Amino acid sequence: MKKYFLFLLFPLLFISCNDKNEAEAAIAGIDVGEVKIVRFDDVFYNSKPEDLPKLKQAYPFFFPQNYPDSVWVSNMNDPFMRQLKEETDKVYPNMDALQDEMHSLFQHMKYYFPEVNVPEVFTIISDDENQRAVYSPEVVAIPINLYLGKDNKLYDGLPSYQVQTFEPNQIVPDVVSSFAPGYIAAPKDRTFLSIITYFGKELYLKDLLIPNATDAAKMGYTEEQEAWAEENESEIWRYFVENKVLFDTNAKLADRFVNPAPFSKFYLELDNESPGRLGVWIGWQIVRAYMENNKDVTLQQLLETDAKTIFDNSKYKPKK
């Protein structure tokens, strides 16, 4: 029986891989023009206060009108901001690798969403450690000093679970996270299932738009945390089912299993071993299972489908 099952499985795997290869071949041929990252951080910190009028005219989107010029002058001369700039230049002497990644991302966006514009891409310096790379149809702004590597001295004192997302490999996943809300339908209710399915759709978009990224990078996990989630998938799922959390609307569940945190809160001994956001990780597996078991569903249909329909038709079973 096992040999017969494997005999049936191999053609399915071949067809699936062949479909992916055909899609990637088509994506590689999509013309999005030259993607050149503008180092606005260079432009700004190599300028003088008297250059502000020209800067504001050339880059109006970086100069909100409700801020007086004194704010920008202070920023130019701030020792800490200049330290951020100096450290950034050490890690990113050029943008060649990132330009290639962004070029590939835009090709994938165009393939799955032909109507999207290819925006200009800028690097900036930000003193807000909660600001991530931002996508808009016209501009992608990357606070490049927040992607210097988790061991950078500038991040001393920040929580380790936050700093682990300050790696260069988080730039493009963060761009996709900013892009995704414009295409994913908002949850129809406040159940835990709806919340984790929403973020599962975002991660499925990363599967398609940045296929060369690791699952760990898509989640903002370390490789060890991703391995922990995979090894404990059955136990995580059993907890959610036995404790009837899927259709619960308790807002505290988001803090326990969805929002960034040092660990997930099962209130068990394993908590300190676990990574945060395990509800989101499970939502991702449900969405993956749904698309794997419903080949006729398009990406656009998935993004509009409600969580319960996805769950009921996913045939999701955690890996043993």
C-alpha cells in the first residue's frame, strides 16, 4: 500500500513543481524597468541647512508641511542621527544586492497583480525603532538603519525579540507586509480564527512574492524558532482545539499568540521555549493547506474569502 501511495504522490509533486517553474520563468521575463535605490540618507546628511528648499522641492513626501524647517535642521546636526548614518554606511556601502531583491519583488508583484505601479525606492534614516519599510504605489521608504543585523551595537538595550527582526533579510518581507493590506480583505469578525487567517494570507503572499526567502525570514523568526514551530505544530494545534480558542473573540488572545512578543503564552512550561506569534504561524499553515487542497481557487479569490470558509475547506492537519 505504501509503495502505491508513493507512486501516486510523485506525479503530483512533479506537476506542482512544474507549475512553479513555469510561473517563475514567466516572472523572470516581466519588464519592470531598472530598479535603482535612491540613497536619500546620503542626500539628506550630505546637505546643509541652506539646501532645505531644494530638498523639499525634490522630495516633498519626506517633508510633511506641518513640521517647521527647524526640525530638519536639528535632524541634520543631531549627533545620534549622524551616528546612525555612519553605522549604516559600514553595513551598506552599496545597494546592489537589495536592488536585485527589489527588482525580483516588483516582477512578482506585476505577475500576480498586473495593475500595480512600480514605485521609486528610497533609503532613509529613522530614530523610530518601530518604523519598518513602507510600501506605497509611488514610494517605498526603507529605514535602512533598522536592518543592520541583530548584533549591532546601536541596538543595545532593545528587546531581543524585536532586534532579531533588524536583519538585512527582513527588508523585503517588511515591504510585502506593508503592501499586503491593500489586497487582503479585512476580517469579517473578531474571532481568533479570522485574525490568524488574515495574517496567514499575508504570509502566503510572501510565499508567492518572495519565494526564495526562508520561512523563518517571512515570519521574522530565527531558524531555531522556525524549527521549534514545525516540530511542535501538533501540540500547538491541539492546544488551540482543546481550549476552543479558534472562535473565541477575547482580545487577549492577540497579545498571547499574534502580536510581536518574546514568546507565545500558553501558560505552560514550554512558553519560554516558544517563539512569539505562533497563532499567525498556524494561520499560515491553514491558508497553505487551503490553497494546496483547492487548486481551482485563484490568489485574488483567496484574499477575499472569509476565514471560516478557508478553514472548513482547508483539510488542515498538523504534520506529525
